[in-house]
Amino acid sequence: MALLRVDGPFDLLLTTARFRAFGVDRANVWHEGGLHRVVGGTEVRIEPAPGGVEVEPLDGEIEPVVRKILGLEFALEPFYAWAAGIPELAELPARFRGFRPTLAPDPFEMLVGAITAQQVSLFAAVAIRNRLIGRFGEPVGVAFAFPTRERLAAAPEDELVAVGFSRRKAEYTVGLARSELDLDALAALPDEEVKARLVSLRGLGEWTADWFLARHLARPRAWPAGDLALRKAVRALYGDVDVREVGARLDPFQNLTAHYLLAQYLTP
């Protein structure tokens, strides 16, 4: 195994908690003390190690995917220093030190996952997503490769309904797969333009676009104000407030704040 060094605080167990909190994630499998993920047809294993993580195998194609999954593009120390000066947030850095929000390395996978999570519990969303992966993905060792855009573009909607999608969500997913939107090109656009292009597609609303900014593009000011769990967490701290207005006060750390507030629902 090769060591991938991580600058700053890092806790692999905390970081990957969302892959276990709502059931096994078949595309990101925690197995015998390590995380398994398929990259380019190869199963990759990530284990904790002093100074970073051990990765097997590790090459130029795999490393950026591992960095994305582990949220290594986030700089935690500036966030911790900032949060220490805000009474409502000051205890978060100590409570979740080393937690980095996991990021979806593939934009299509991120959006399909968001569609499955619309208006259902995360337990239900993970179960449905797992059935989709089992039906249309490729098994490689312990983990599955997430279904490709091309595979789902060719799928009849009835096959998605058969694995648990509502008729409407099946339409949204197949429509996204068949759309002409260049998802990779969104990374070069400002936040509002990204959102505008996503919400132009049927079934992708502001909630989905905000999470795309947060969990794929890692945009620092992403603030999914419409998320019910985030609204609950914010109001537990600030009372009956306008959650969007609170987001404006958290500039420029809205994304990390949102994830740290939600981390309490991932860990005991």
C-alpha cells in the first residue's frame, strides 16, 4: 500500500461515517477497517495511517478520486479558527476534529444520488440507490462501480421503477442521463450559473443544485437552506430564524458549517 499524506487534521472514521450511518453504501463500502471504492474498473482500498491514509493501489488516476472522496480539498484550520470566535459553533471543531465532508467524485453519480434522496428518508434513499447500483452497476471485489451515465441513458424507466424509484424519479434520472448538459463543464462556472443550468432540467430543483455545489464542487459558500436536517440543526442553535439569513452570517464557511452541523446525525 502507498501512503497518501493529508495536511492538517484528518479522521478517516469520522469522514466516512455517512457511508455507514444509513446502511451500507454499495459504491463506497466500509469493510474490515477500510473504505473500498471502484476507480476506473479497479477496486481501491483506503485505510487509516499516521499522517494520512494508505491506499492500494495508488496511481495518477486513482489519487484525485481518493482526494475527492475524502474531502481533502477542504482546509480545516482556517475554518476551525473562524468557528472558535462564534459562540454557537465554537464546540464543533473539538467535537468533530478531523472530519472532512466526503465529496462525490463523479457529477452524474452525485445528481442521481440527490434525486433518490428527494422527499424520502436517507435510509430509504440509500436502499433504493443500492438496488440501482446492484441492477445497473458493475461488481468489482467488495464494492460496485456506480452505473455510468450511458448505461442509465439506455435503461427503460420501468427498470428503475422496478428497483424502487417512483415513476417521476425514474423519469428525472433517465432524463438527466439523456440530457445534453455537460456536467463536467459545470466546474468552471460560478455558483449561480451552475445552479441555473441544473434547475433547467426537469426534476432538479434548488435543493439538489445546492447539494451539488456542496458535495461535488466543494464550493465554500454552498448553503442548502432548504434541507430539512440543516434547518433543524440551525434552529436548534439560533431559534426560529430565517435559515438563509443565517447562512449569510457564516460567510465564507457556509459549506463546512453545514456539514459540521449535520455531522451530529452521522455519529452516535
